[in-house]
Amino acid sequence: MKVFSTWVPLATSQTLWQS
């Protein structure tokens, strides 16, 4: 589940940056 733990914050960061 290492990929999941890395991908979730990454996706969240991108969403926050795009807002």
C-alpha cells in the first residue's frame, strides 16, 4: 500500500494547487 500512501497526498496537493 506504499503507492496508495504516496498517491493520495499527491493527488490532494494537485487539487489544492489547481483550485
